[in-house]
Amino acid sequence: VSLKGVSDFVSAADIKAERLLIKELTTLYPKFNILAEESGEIKNSEEDIRWIIDPLDGTTNFVFSIPHFSISIALEKNKEIISAGVYQPLTDEFFWAVKGKGAFCNNLRIRVSNRNNFKDCMIGTGIPHNGMPGHNEYVPGLQKIMSEVSGIRRLGSASLDLVYVAAGRFDGYWEKNLKIMDIAAGSLIVKEAGGAVTDFDGKENYLNSGKIVASNFKIHQKLLSMI
């Protein structure tokens, strides 16, 4: 285990998993570009299509032996995510989606929740830690939301937080300071499960801004208004 920055761990598992994924994807699709968490941008001949890979989303959980982490892969074409997969190895759950084809967990179709009463909702989030900006800006929104919902969870893997929204386990989720690798796959899966995904301004700039809000449509505006 080593540190990329303050409280930003990278493990041998991150590096080994990423190398394996890059090798396999390059063998199958040699012309596709790749953007990977540890290796950065790998240019090949197809300019408008690339894989976006996070080989271990939830590295801190992994390092501290907390059994909640995932592998996240998305396929982007012409700056639009068209296919996505998030795998949770310890539960053997593979969440996946293809644009326009719906969202699935293994072989079962998944949908976002139908709850519209905020007090009944379970909301996921990510809390800025040491080395991350925005602690003071985050707290007021957290205080507002936690006073009105059934529960808040901070589980430590953005990819899994998003697919939990897609599967109806969470009713909503918000976080900032994220990388495109953290949210590219999960955002498509939420959309294909019938959910809403925006940035904090209600627009679709989340892949660039790193600020994301995902939920069912019934509570989305309420959640946006509180963060």
C-alpha cells in the first residue's frame, strides 16, 4: 500500500487489477483508448471511443479490510457513456447497463425506488476527508438532509453508491470531489434503471465537475434543493 496524496491510498491490488483489465481490453479491442485510475490516458487509434476504468473503487475500504469495494468499467463514445459495468466481488453482484436497454444486476432487471416521501428515504453520500476541499460547504447540506430522512449511509465506494440507487437500495445519493472513473459506469446504470442523474446545478456536467446527485425522479428536486 502506498499514498498518491493525503489519505489517497493505492494498493498492489489496484495496480495488478488495472494491468489485467488493460491487457484484456486491449487484446479484445486494440483500437479503443483507455482512461484508467492509475495509468492515466492510453491512446490508441480510435479517437472517439474509450474505456474508463476504476480497478478498485473503495481502496480505503480494501486497505482497512472493510468488505465493500468494486470494479468499475464504462465505455464512452463521442463523449457519451454507452455501456457500463460495476462488479462487487464479495457479493458476486454484477450491475450493468447498455444505453437504451435497461439496467440489470446479474440477470435480473433493476429499477430505482418509487418512494416520494423524503422522510421514508435512505440516502447515500460521500464525506470529504483529510486532503479534500469543501468540508464547511458540505456540512449544512448534510444537516438539512439528515434531519428529514430515514437514514444516511457513507459506504465508501461511489460506484456502488450509484448502483445501489439504481437497484432501489438507496433512494438518492450525492457527493463531490469525484473523478470520472468513480461515476462514469454508475451514472449510466442509474439512468437505465429509470433514475435521474445531474450535477449540483441540475445539469448534466457531473462527469466533468465531479459533483453528482442521483435519485429517483420523485425526490430529485428536493435533494438538489438541500445540498
